Amino acid sequence: MMDVTDAVRAFEDCCRYLWTRGLRPDAQGATVDLFASLRFKLFAAIVLAKLDREDFVRLQPDHCFPFLKVRLEDGATVEMALDLTAQKEGRMVWTAPDPSIDVASLDLSYVEHFAFDQFGADPLEYCRVRTGINNSPDDLQFLLQTRCLRYVGASS
């Protein structure tokens, strides 16, 4: 596994700059959609290219990148967990994480960077991860603050 944390940080910096200096002042629905598209292209060009995986295609936007893992560092916090009952019903309901789950010990696959407030100052405040690599409705999903994470991936 290759540590790609520096590449992910470069991606985050590019996106934050693009959002705060260019797009956010005039942000409306179409601008948010444009930013989402650009964000994915930047992710492929910066992070996936480092792993020789820039051509990888997910079947759904909420599917994970099975070869890109997220590790919690000291000070990392689990902000939210996806309610499994709601997820099985096709709804996204974020709740407080179950304190009995040791998230740091789980095998977490990267899904996307995430922000609750799409118009906020930091569009990459959280990293969305899920357990498993098969994108099952039974996978646990969490939002982690990006500042205390390390990213490792397997090249092709």
C-alpha cells in the first residue's frame, strides 16, 4: 500500500482554493454542480493518477474506491454515522456514531470528501468512508474530519 496523504492534501488545497477564491462568491445550484464535477476530475488527476487508477469508474457516486483506504490518526474524530435502517430504505440520515464501535479498528474505504453546507467556506470538511468494498447496504458509513486522516492506496 502506498501512502497518498500528500496527494489527497494537494487535492484538498486545490479544491479549497477553487471554491473560496473563484466559485463561492457566485455560488448557486449550477455552480455547486460544476464544482462537484471539477472536484472529481481533480481527484482523478491528483490522487487516482498517483495510484495509476485515474481511469477507475465507480458504478454509483456513493460507492467506495475499494483500493483507497482511510486511517485515523491521533486526534481524529468521528463526526457522524449513517443510520443503517434509513440507508436500507434508500434515505441518507446522519446520526451520532455508536460509541460501542471502535471506528479506528475498522477497514475503511474512501467514498468522497463531503460538506453538509455546500455553500460553506470549507467544501472538504469531512471525508465519507464505508466499511467493506462491495458497497452493501449493510456497510457502516461515517463522516470523519479530514484534518486527522491518512490515506493509503494500492496501485494497479
